[in-house]
Amino acid sequence: MPLYRVSRIEWWTRLSGPVRLIASAGVGAVTGLLVHGVTLVNGRNLFIITGGVAGVATAVVMRMYRRSGRLTEVKITVPQVSELTFLVNDDSRQTAWKFFVETVSRISTQPLHDDEGLVREAMNSLYALFQNTRETLKASRPSQHVPGGQSVEHLAIHMLNAELRPFLSRWHPRLRDYEQDHPGGREADWPDNDECRADLRLLQRNMNAYAVGFARLAGVRDAQAMINVEGRRETGNDASA
């Protein structure tokens, strides 16, 4: 929220409850007097006042519509694609925020070292991210196509098809087969464990770039700091477990 909006609201919220009630009553009384005065007007003056009110209401509605539909150009770097230009408005910023929260709150952006965690847990988290991203895409209204710019949905779909789908398609069946052939066996004994973890680290680096991209599209400041804080929380949870 812009700073000037905050300053306009803070003075009201700082007032005590009785003062706000008195102020609200005063505003209501003045409004009532104005309405009463308008009802006493007839003839040409009544039409002038009605037209003026309608004009003000139309201007307010148009201003809100223009602000909600205003497009902002954002350039971000996408893994395997290089830099792309995106055009976002308020609706697409809200969608980007959903993708950012979903991505950054999972292990997809947090390092999993060789002596930490389980690949199975990471695989389940990535699969849930894939499913939830698809559901968000299906539930969201498509962005209006604008020549010369990509949409938030384009970035999300590219993340699914270029990053998550190839990794899950390659490693999920292999890990599942090992688990079925070795019930109760240690994941560390899986012959493909080291190679899978190496691929996972590469995926996580790319997913970090997507998370930062969603953050920029959503208008989040210092997104990398938020990702690092989430990573420290994950590390703390692992240490206390």
C-alpha cells in the first residue's frame, strides 16, 4: 500500500472510540441536512444538483476502474528463457502473490543438503506445489492479452512445464519403485539418491528465481530476504525435530 494511503487512514485509526463515534455522528448529521436541503429543491435547480451528483459518482467509478486496470511493465529473468517483459494490473498482482506464497513456503526454494531431510518429503512438497499451482490457474480469471508483454499465468505455466513436470516425471517413478522393492529400507541406500539430490538442488535454484519473479510481479519488496527468512525457519524446524 502506498505511503500516502497509509497516512490518510492512520489519523482516523489513532482516534479513541468515543471520539470516532462523535465524529461519525457529526458527519451523518451534516449529510442528513444536505439530503434534506436537496429534497426541498425543485425545478431546474433539482436537475442541476442531480446531474452534478451523478457526474461526481461517474468520475469516482471511472477512477477506480482505471486504477484497477492500469498496467505496469515489469522485467524479470526466467530460467532457461532469459529476460521477459510482463504487464500486470491489480488482479494479476494478487494472483502473483498467491503463486509467491505457495512457492516460497515449500521446500522447492530451500536447500536440501546431502545429510539433511528426505527426498520423499521434498518430492511430496513439489507435487503439492504442482497441484496447487494448477488449481490456482484454473480458478483465476485469464489476464487480458496485451501485445508486447507476458502474463503472470505464462510464468506459472512455464514453471510447471519447464521445471516441476520434468523433475517429477524423472524421479518420482524411480523413488517409488525403490520404496516398493525395499519396504522399510533406508533412503540413503537408494542407488540414485546422490544424483536425485543433485538434480533437486538445481531445481531449487531455478525455483528460487521463479519465486523472486512472482514477488516482483506482485510488488513485493526485498523478496529474497523473505525467502531467506523462510529458509531459516525450515532449518530451525529440522534441527528441533
